[in-house]
Amino acid sequence: MKKLLIFIILLGIKLSVLAQEQFNFKSDNYSGVNGLTLDPTHTLSTQYNWDFNLLTADAFVHTDYAYISDASLASIIYKQDLQEAKPTLGITGQTQSHVIDYYSDNNKKDAFVQADVMGPSISYRLNYKNNVGLYTRARAVASGRNVDPGFNYYNFHELNFGSLYNLKKSDIQGAAWIEIGANFAHVLRENKEMQWSAGANLRYLAGTDAAYAENLRDVSVSSEQDTLSLSGADIEIGLVTGAEMYDEKTAGEYKLQRKGGGFGLDIGTSLVKKRFTNDILIDTDVTYKWKLNFSVLDLGYIRYKDAEVHRYTIDTPIIIDFNSANNQPTVEKYFQDLSAQVYAGDSLKSKIDNHFVIGLPTALNLNFDYGITDHWYIKANVIQRVPVFENAIKRSNVININGRFQKEWIGISGGITSYEYQNLYLGGSLRIGPLIIGSDNFIPVIVRQKEATQADLYIGIKINKFWQNFLMGKSCNCK
């Protein structure tokens, strides 16, 4: 359990050179089907009658649990020499570059990780008032919010063996899934000056992997090399993965497979102020004076099956020997070994279920887009998490303000982003025809940071009217 807990906590930390929500690109009215994941009405204000995303990939992590010393994303990719801190051997983030090291202050810890790949996806305008879309997506998301500082890495490893800590209630979740989403957006009402519309994304979710750990009450704990002394513990752990958990011959071998299913929903509504009374909001670079959108994102859950769900309730002090558990050949027997230690030889008592539910990272998104001229816009996005299920992934609270220049064949944007109402990060994106590249925090991509906790980069390729004009030898309508 000791190493499993640390593994779940560190699930996202070691991806800390990756990325986020593509705010700067998805604000673009030419982002097409990609913009639906933040605003289900987005394609009603795009200038394309159809839009096809071939592949777009991004990832994100925001954490104050760990950092990579003296590093940039470019230096990490180029040198490929990351190593984990080992203070007893003199390897720390304070003494060497490219070391994954851990903070040991007394502040509560936060972490949010998201890897997101949008595959073949299409948006199509049925007529002036109706737009439909179909998209495919693969996501891996993990979160830990207000995690007690007693869970700091070094309290369980190397430096602070033998020290007693009182750990407060905390929980962490992580899940991976594949989704197929259908979008419908409709103009509800319109006059010469205003347009009111609504949209929704309904998604089927195929879960592949998930894990969670919940410390249900305060617990006193101290750690040694391979043991953990617990008193007053009540810990629940759930795990399901495509890696073989039961067969000793193939233990650990990974196979992508469906381990659960569920549904997700995004709903949104938009109010648009037209620039001119004769605007039809399509087939022109002139879009609107302003647009106000409110959306509920990721409302839903995934029910995982064929899982290991265990609960360890310890009322009297006990010492857990993790060396014994770690020597077990399978995940199933790992949990059974811990159960036998906690419950006086009963290796099956800790297992309480073989399925569990994890809620999606539900959030509210409010954004306001203002047209300065026909081609220059400024947009503000505010995302506030609102977990619906008790055992749910918890999204980052985000504020983003970006400005952009957009035409049919080119788009340039730049903006600032704040996560958890702390710190400001500079980002931007570039769209040239079908190609997209961007970052919501580009400085750590190329500039070394003394303590790198966040950097991102996203790329994509699309097929739309630009390709049609290019293949047919026509010039684009670049006003």
C-alpha cells in the first residue's frame, strides 16, 4: 500500500513537462470542431461549413508536489537524462540539473494532470441554424486537491524515516478512457442585433484504467525503509488496469482493453451581439461584436469493473511490512498480503468490491469574447470546478485572457493563464492553414527553469476549406 499510494500521488508528477486546455487556439473562430470541448455552441460562429480534425494532441500538469531542476522542455527532450532525487547519494534538485525532486514544506498540495488526444473528428453545418459534429478522443486525467502535507514524498522515503506524522483526510483519483462524442448546436432565437443559441455534447466513455486512494480519517504514521507504522487508519484503495493483475505468468503485461463504461455531457448556451444588423455570422470574416458563453463541462461518470477495491481499517497500532507485499507476483496477491498483515492472517477480508465509479472532472466555463475589429479579438475564460460525485476527478480552477488575430488561413494568439488563482503564465498559438502549434505556458518550453513545475506544447493537423482551396488551386478568401 505504501508504494501504491506514492505511485498514485506521483502519477501526474512525472509528466510535469507537458500541457493544458489549448485556450489560445480554441478561442479562434477557425478552430472548428476542436472548440466544442470548451463551448458546445462554438461551431455556430465558425466560418467553415465543415471542419475535420485529423489529430491534435496535448497534455497538462499543474502541481506543487514536485519539480524538475534546472530544466526546460527542450532540454529534457534533447538530453533524455532525467533522474529521481536520491539525497543519501547526493543527488538532489539543488545540486544537479534534470533531477525530479520533491517539495517538503508544510503547505497542502495540489496536482492536476491531463493528457488529451483528439482523433478523427468532424463538424458539419446542416443549415444556418443547425450544426452537428462527431468526435473521438482519448483522455487520461488525475487529480489531488488539498492533500495533507504529511504525504510529502520525503516523509515516506530516505530523509525522514522514523518521524511521526498525523495525516489529515485526503483523496486522489486518476482515470483513463476513450470517448466518442456527438454534438448538436442550434440557434434558438435571432433578430437583427442579437443571436441566442444552445449546444450539447453527448459522449459514450470506454474506461481503460483507473485508481483512487482515500484517507477516510486522520491517521498517525511513521515510515522506515520497508515498513509503515499506522494507528487509527481507515484507507480505501481502488485499482483497475489493462496490465495483468491476476495471472502470475503474464503479470504486469499491458493490453489496452475496455474495463468500464459511462456517459458524459457538456451543455452550453451563448448570446451574440452582431457587429452589423445584416450579419449572418457565417461565410464571412465579420463574425460578431461580442459573444458571451456559459457551459457545464464533463458532467458524468465511468463505472469500472473487474477491479481491486480494498479497505484497511486499523484501530490499534500496527507495522506493515511492504517488502513482503512487494515480493508478491501479482497485484491481487499484493493486496492479499496487506490484508493478511492487517487482519491477522485473513488475506481476503480487505476486499470490499470488484467495481467502483469515478466522476468526471466537472466544471463551469464562463467566457466572454469581444471583437475589437473584424480580425482582432480579446477573450476571457474562467473555469471553476464543481465535483458532482463524491469520488470524482477534480479539475483545475483556471483564468485565461487572450488576444488574437484571425483570418481564414492564419491565426495568431497570445495570452496569460492563472491556475488555482496563483501565478501567471504566458502562452500563445499559431495556426497556418491546416497546421496548429501552441502552448499555454511557452517560456519553460525553451527557457530553463530553476524549478520547473509546468510546461506545455500542443500540435495538430486539420482538414478544412484551406485544404480544399489548396488542392483545387484556388486562393483563400483572406479579407
